Amino acid sequence: MILIDPRCRDRLVLALGLDLFAVNDEKFMDMFVAPGAIDVLQNERQSLQKRQKILQSCLNDFVFLAIWKPFIPVKLGEDGRVNALLEWSACEAEP
């Protein structure tokens, strides 16, 4: 067992406290984060943002189709399937 002089111990506690808490947030986090962990988290965040944009685009398309599909004129083939959407300008010209 190592005995430390109380005065020395107090100075060590003070020095440790200053090292831990008298620094800015970035330096404080660097003391506890594994190397490369921040890069991994940033890459994950970018990936999630891209996925969010894709999903938002899908949602917008779905909402558009759900609302406007009954009003979009289509050209049906002999089999009853949609061959093509008519152009909006052509739709406006029809009575």
C-alpha cells in the first residue's frame, strides 16, 4: 500500500480536477473518446441524413400519387395496363 502525504494528495486532486474540468468541451471529450469514434459517428450521421432524404422523397411521391392519381389521365393498353401518362398540356386541351 502506498501512502501519500495529504498535502501532495490535495495537490494531485487539484491538478487532476483542472486537467479534467478546466478545459473546453472538445478537449474534454477527446479524453474519453476512442480514436476514430467521432469519425464513425459522423459517417453514420451522414448516412442517416441521406436515408432520411430518400425516405422523405418516397413519402412525397406516395402522398402525391395518393392525392393526384385519381385525377391523372392515363393511356391504357389493350391488356388494361397503363402504357403512359398523358402530358398535362394534352390533358388541358381535352374537354
